[in-house]
Amino acid sequence: MSINLKRFKLTFIEKFPNSALSSVLLMEPDDMTEEEFLAKARTWLFILETKKG
């Protein structure tokens, strides 16, 4: 099964344009498998936590 991230990416970038994660999300494909999404979500959360602290 494929997950479409286009709406998520656009919404996140619109709400948090200066976030380090915004530039990372722009480089990600709009569609990925569930496995890819879960693997990348872990990295995205790490980026958010690192910038927050």
C-alpha cells in the first residue's frame, strides 16, 4: 500500500516554514510505502526533537 504525503507536506510547510523539517520534507517523494513512511517518521521526529531542545 502506498501513502500519499503531498497534503501533509504542504500543510506542515505552510504552518512551519522555518522548521528544519520543512526542507527535509520537500526532498521526500509524495508517495511512499508504509514501511518507508514508518522508517522516515522516526527520523522526522528526531529532527523535531533535536531542534526543540
